[in-house]
Amino acid sequence: MNEWRESAVGLGLIFGTAAGMLISLLFDFTVAYGIVVGSIIGYLIGLIISISAMKR
């Protein structure tokens, strides 16, 4: 079960970073800002999933 929680955070980082890159390209602002914001949001989502799975 511990591996699943770790992978939730990692997948959140990967998908958040990819989404941040796409959004920054679509809305025409600096890609670095999109990567940072997307990875932060992805990390938080993965962390929330991991914590909620730990409570079960």
C-alpha cells in the first residue's frame, strides 16, 4: 500500500507539470511559470490522495 501512496504523489507531479506546460503554451505565458504552478498543484493533489488513502 505504501508504494501506491508514493506513486500518487509522483503521478501528480508528472501530470501537473505536463498540464502546466500545456496551459502556458495555450495562454501564451512563460513556460517556466506554467511548469512550477502545474507541479505545485499536481503535488498537492497527489498529497491529498495519498493522505486520504492513508486514513483508510
